[in-house]
Amino acid sequence: METSNTPNGKPRVGIVGVGQMGHGIASNILKAGYPLVLLDHPGNQPVGDLLAGGARQAATPAEVARQSDIVVLCVTGTPQVEDVLLRDDGVLAGLRPQGIVIDCSTAIPSSTLKVARAVTDAGGRFLDAPMTRTPKEAAEGRLNLIVGGDRALFEYCLPLLRSYAENITHAGPVGAGHRLKLLHNYVSLGFSAVLAEAAACAERAQVDRAVLMDILAKGGGDGVVLGRLRPYIEHGDTEAFRFSIANALKDMGYYTAMAEETGAPHAAAEAIRDTYAAASEAGIAQAPVPEIIDFLAGGARK
């Protein structure tokens, strides 16, 4: 693919969505020497450091696309992806010939196929490249990416992806990345809900939380989720798991939608989704996932 003439020969990159994850991605793209343009949006994290590092801002997604060879999307979910791509001043309105769209958001795979066709019809190319890990790893350039799309396009984009990710897997054709991301998040958020219920039950049963953690860590409860929730269970520290209950509910809704579309069993997934829904409806949608423990315990934490 031909790219714009830049001093270092690297393609120009645009990013839409400079939130908790997108800010880290943008920072590492800049550090790697890519010319970068950001969508100016009230949902962004403070971008002063990015502008000081040489990034520019654009007022609309279409203008971001006009100034970019590759546009990275890092927005909340399917409605936002469709809006930012397809609206009148969206990315597709300004997409350059053979321009590339990389969607790092979490989305419903059937929508991913639809937007990928729209990108292709507009003369561009598309990868779905959802991420796992947290804002901490985003800032460190150590995200995990699960990428769906043409293998040659994946290889072309690898240098850019490596600027902000540590582990990168080509999962298969378009949509495979988002399917695997939902499977991953179902397992991760499912484990989180199970552990949260156990911790809430322990609280009500007056089981010492430090002893509970020790027993789980030495047995079948050990793993990444225990490591993320343990600081909160023992000390009330949410830093290891800064993922909102609202986002957990969104991802569980996307997973159950995918399961329904494929005819897969999903009774457990529905119960887990309902757990996050109840917490969200109780007014703690923006709280980090560990705080669901207090909700489930009915305020029993002391």
C-alpha cells in the first residue's frame, strides 16, 4: 500500500477515542514515531501531553480519516463504532483510497462484518483488533491484541500494532478478533462474578477475607482474576481492576447476543449478565468491577 509522504516514511495514523485505553495507545504510537491526529472529543482523557509530543487534533472523524493512512478506533462498543464510521461526517466520508481502519473496540461480530463491508465498499481495508488487559498495560505499550482480517494486511500493520501491544495474535478472517474477544471477556467477567459472589458470601458468613484469599490461591481459585480482585477484597484497592460495571454489562450483553446468533448455550452467561445488570441498575454502573462485591454483600463489608 502506498502511504503519505512523511519525513520518516511511516504511515500517518489517526485515532478516534482517546479514553483510558486510547490515551495509552496514542502515547505509544507517538513514541514509535508515527505522525498522529486525534479526534477532538469531550470524552477524551486530557491530551495536552499528546499535543506536546506532536499530535494534532481534528474536529470530525471524516477529517481524521482525510489526514490519515490508518485510522484506529478505540470507542465504547458497537453503536459508537457504527456511528463514528457511518454518520455523515464519519470516517468513511473522509477515508483515503486503500485507507485502513483498525477497530480496537469490543463489538458484536455480526456488526463487525457489516462495517467491514462498508469500509471495503468505500475503497478501504479493515481489521478488527480488540484488546485485552487494562489501562496500565495500555500506557506501558503492553496490550494483548486479537486480530481478524486479511493476513497480508495484518502483516503490513504489525509494526504499528507492536508500538502499543506486547502479545498479538492473528485469529483468522474479519470478525474472528471480536468473536475471540467476547469469548475471552465472558470467561474473565464470569470468573469475576463467581469470585465476587463467593467473597460476598464469605463476608456475610464472617469468613476472614485474608484466609479466604490464601485458600483460593493455594487451590482451584488461583489465577489472573484472583490477582485482580484480591487487592480489593483484602484492602479495598481497585487499582488492579479499573474496568467499570457498565462495561462489564455491555460485554456480557454482546456475548449473549453472539451466543444467541450462533445457537450456543448461554444460560450461565445470562445469569452473569443479570448480576452486572442488577449492580448497574442499583446506581453503581460507573464503579469498577471489584465494587460489585459490596453490592452483593448488601453493604456487609466493614
